[in-house]
Amino acid sequence: QVQFVESGGGLVQPGGSLRLSCGTSGGVFSTFGDYRMAWYRQAPGKQRELVASIDSVGQSNYADSVKGRFTISRDNPKKTVYLEMNSLKLEDTAVYYCNFPIPVNNYWGQGTRVTVSS
């Protein structure tokens, strides 16, 4: 069964940076480059929200809360999507996930936890 696998989270101070990665397990997207991809996050006590998305040609969109601080990118030969996070704020603390912009429930991975704390 295909799942997305997220990594790269950790504990960081406000103003710091992290780079998250998202790959796949349990199957292969032979045409990974054709798929739009997205990063989501779920903060404690809140609903999961869309953070950023990227299409097959690299055009991206961002939630207002992260615009100018986060950058989504992709490496199609590696079937990997990245989220570069800079100028992190306390409110960026969450578990981060990747999926399609219209998410497939069975593909959710375990996520990677990002904690921003001084």
C-alpha cells in the first residue's frame, strides 16, 4: 500500500530553519512528476490545514500564514517533495504531512513533528 513518508522535523528556536522531505513507500508513482503535491500541517487541537502546493511544472501556492517564509520544491527523479521553512514562529509548531492537494486518505503517512520553542 502506498503511503507518503515525511522526515526532517525537529526542535528549533524561533527564527530558525528546517527542511522537510516527503517520499513514498509501499509503491511507486511511475509518473510522479505529473502529480501535484502538497504539504499540510496539524497543530495541537486544530484541524489539518493546507500549507503549500506545487504543480508538475513547479508553480507553487502558499497559505497566507507561511507566504514568504516557506518554499515548496520537488525532485521528480527522486520522487521527493521538500518544504524549506525559514523564520519559524511558535505558531508553526505542528505535525507536517504531505499528500495530494485533494488528499487521499489511505496515503497519509505518520507525519514529521516540528516544534518551535525557545
